[in-house]
Amino acid sequence: MRLSGYAFLAYCMLRGAAVYMKPEKMLELFPDTLFDIGGTIPSRKGGAENAEIALSCTKALATLIIACGLLTIGGVKGRFASFAVIFAMFYSNHIVLGLAHPPVVPVVVTNVVVLALNVYEAAAGGSLGKWSYLIMQGGFGLLFMTEAPDLAQDPFTYAKTGTPALYIGQKLGFIIGVILVMHAAITYFDASVVGCVAAMAIIISGFAKIILLDGFVLPNASAVAAGVCLSLCLYDLVANGTGVVKKKGTKKK
């Protein structure tokens, strides 16, 4: 693995773990919104609803950024590692927590089909698993980036038009979409240095959108981490090119 791969893997692992361990930090993006994350509120009104959709989406994006980093393993092995993390989230949400997020149809079902195609690729060869994974993640990613209301309202029926819950679901859904498009970029470029640069360019573009158009204040840690990772990836690209870096001492045949 090249410098860019290690940098991208470290970025995804560290950022994903940080967000997953303290998902409540994401609530700071919505300073004017009421949240209630303490205790159980049977009516699930107001602050409790806002907290549920925010924390659920936050854990989803944390899981997906970790899964994206694992794609640097490369090939079908990287996709299997990514799927392992994603399906662990499905199990936790649907079986343990009883939360229909993401929806079984089409998200979970599509992932099951694409996983099967990757198993087929591992056994028979070819690139069916790669292209199906790329199309799935890229397609869902672009869809989430549209911030369509029904994407939040399907799993969270209380996210009615005009409510803070819907706004939260749309904005965090956009970030989830950006991460899924990163999955597609890494997959398309076979976890190469170009893929790492493209994926970082995608997430930084996403940050620019939520800052400039949505008025969010991005935490310093997020900006610095992304900047450092992109810098290392660009250095690797400029210093070593797009090909395979030869180890010192190896002779050209």
C-alpha cells in the first residue's frame, strides 16, 4: 500500500471512530435546534425525535466512512471488509435497536444482492462485484445528495415538512451521500492514489457546500484532518506518479 492509501485509511478510521464514539458532537451543527438525548420519552416528541434522527444518521455516516477506508485493502477483499462493517450496522439498527434505518427496501436488499455478486466475483473472477458495488454506492450517494424529503421521511415518519427533524435528516443525509460517492470513487480507481485524491476532493467539496450554502460551521478537527490527508495524497501523486511504486533495491526486468 502506498502513502496515499495509508493516509486515507488512517483518515477514515480516525474520523469514523471519533464520530462513532461521540455522536452527540454532531448535534453542534444545529445550535438552534432542541435536542433531548437523556432518558426515554414515550411520546418521542420534539427534542427526542430530533435527537433520534440526528444520532442515527451520525452513526450511519461514521460506519460508512470506516467502511470506505477499508476499501483501500483493494479488490474484492476490500469490498468484503467494507460490507462486514455495513452489515454490522444493519444488524444493530434493524435487529438490536428495532430501527428501520436504512430501509430494508431498497437499501438492505440491494446490499445483499451486491454482496452476492461480489461472492460470485471472488469465486469465478471477473469484475461484476466491482461494478455492482460502484453503481450501488454511487447511485445511492447521488440520490442522498439531492436531499429529497422522502429519504428521511421513509425511515422516520415523524420528519414532516417544516420540522427540524426533516431538516436534520436532509443535511446529514447529504453527508452520507457524499461518503457513498467516495466509496464509488475509491472502487472505480481500484484504491489507487488517484482514487484517494478523488475521494478526498469529493468530501472537501461536500464540506464546502454545507459551509457556503447551508451556513454550517465545520469543526476544526474535521477541516484539519481532511486537509492533511489530501496533502499527503497529493504529495504521493506528485512524488511517485500514478503507477506502482517500486521498492528500493528492486531491479527493472
